[in-house]
Amino acid sequence: MEMGFRWYGSQNDQIHLADIRQIPGVRQVVGALFDIPVGEVWPEDQIIRLKHQIEAAELKFTVVESVNIHDDIKIGLPSRDRYIENYQQTIRNLAAAGVRTICYNFMPIFDWVRTNLHFSLADGSQALAFEHRQVQRQPQDIIHEIENNANGFVLPGWEPERLAQVQQLFDAYAGVDETQLAANLNYFLDAIIPVCEECHVQMALHPDDPPRELFGLPRIYKNLADMNRIVAMNPSTANGFTICTGSLGENPQNDIPAIIREFVPQGRVPFVHARNIKFMNDQGDFHESAHLSSMGSLDMFAIMQALHETGFSGVIRPDHGRDIWHESGRPGYGLYDRALGITYLNGLWEALEKQS
């Protein structure tokens, strides 16, 4: 297992590589090029520049997130082939820079949804939260909520230029149900997996967040059954998963340790997002919490134990920390609480190593 830390780059993050380097046990920086429009090719020279910047801080760069899928691919429009060709070239360019894992998602319109970016907890900290009754509002209300409370940052999946066309996007998705969305993912995988095999890159699909239908939009990576369906689309191990404990855990029916034990031995899990959540009621409303098991509704020890027992050797990173100690940065992606999460996860892993 290698510990990583998501970083938005020197132009888009209040956190510096020197800060990340000081977190005990961190070896990887999970980066991306956030100024490239969705669907366009990531230029090799910019990828190499990012790689050199990270390596100059004595950290590694083998995992990227947010190589986002153009909506035309998800919808299944004739123009999708051009965007798929661009994606294939981006894979080649990333591979040339030593990237081996690409985390992506196939969620329509919204990469993730929270209804409150600054939910106040009893200890005075603030966290991301989701309340189902809030999504009964119009999608535009949620967009304004996100844009107005993101502390001036652009959040991944909520790019203003794209969401300015949100009504057109909803119209375009009107005929796309779960079956059609799954078929469009299958089409995408059939096109890119041969390139991944050629370049020794593994795709790592991120779960739907939250794993439920929202605004009438379909979801296709919600649970174990969905994952088995995705494996059946393309048997190559280049067709892999990101196990996000929080996203999957937002459905209390999901047994995350069992999911880990199913797919890690298959070689399909190169990347893990480790975070905890706290359910607020029986309707599935939740807020993010500190990583400790006792602070949330997920058994983080059981999750780490499953990873250890199955020989997980990929990259893991903390996810969606709280705002603590007067920090006010990108919601969910501050330095302090994620660093605390790393210390906790590393402590669990060390105990598991010594027990074995």
C-alpha cells in the first residue's frame, strides 16, 4: 500500500507540495490538469511539467483523477467517437509520463452531490453533508449553493462553463436510462481498454456519489451487482475500480469489506479513497466525519483489515476532510483533517502489519 494525497496544482490549491511532503507516510501525489476542458486531449508537455514538479518535492506521480468523460460519450451521441479518440490520446500521454492508474467516473451531469458544504458539527468543525429533501429543489438551486459556498474555488465536476448549460444537459439526458447509460459505458470501455493494455494503464471507475438516483438521472456503479455487471462488459483487468468507502458506504446495504474481498484479489482495485461518513437518520442523510470509526458510521478498521488481508498494493488516499483549526480552503480538501486521516489510516495499517 502507498499513501497518497490529492493535490489541485500550484495555481488551484492553497496547499503546497512542501506541506504534503511533511505528512508522515505520504509517498504519492494524486494530481490532474484542471485547466483542460472536458473532452480535450491532455498535452504531454503539461503532464510532464506536473510530474517534474511533484518529483522535485521527492514525491511520486502515478495516479490521476478527474480525467473526466465528455457528456456526449455518456449520452451516446454520434460525436462521442471524437471525444473517445481524444481520451485515447490522453491515456497515451499520461502513460508516457509514468501514470499507471486513471480514476474516472460515469455519472451524468454531476460528478457528486452535496447539499451543504459547511455543515456544522458539534465540535465546531464543518463538513460536507447530503440531505435528500434538499434535492427536491431544482438542480439550478443546488448549483448556486455549490458555487456560492465553495470559498472561491472551482470544485471538480462543477465547472461553471459546463453547468451554465445545465438545462440543455438535462434535455440531452432525457432519453438515457440506466440500461442505455450502461451500454454507453460498455462502448467507451471497448474503445479505450485496448489502449490501456498497450500502455500498461489501469482504469479505476469511481462509484456514484451518492449511490442513488438523483434528479431522475440514472446511476450504474452503486453496489456489488453493478460492479459485476461492469466487469462483464470487458474482462480485462485494465477495467478496474476505485473503491471509495464513503461513496459506497452512503448506502448502508453495501458491505464494503466484502466488496474489497471480491475485487482486490481479481487485481481490479488499484486505487482506494478512504473516508468515513455519519448517517443522520433512517432516510440515508449523512455528513462527512473524521476518519476514525468511532466518529462515523463505517468501520474503518474492518475496511483496512480487508485491504490488508487481500494484499492490496495500490494507492490509497484520505478523502473529504472536515474544515478544522480555522482552515478555510476548498471544501472537503483542506490540509489538516486529511493529514489527521492519513495518520489514523497509517496507524491501522501498521497494527495490521505487526499482527500478521
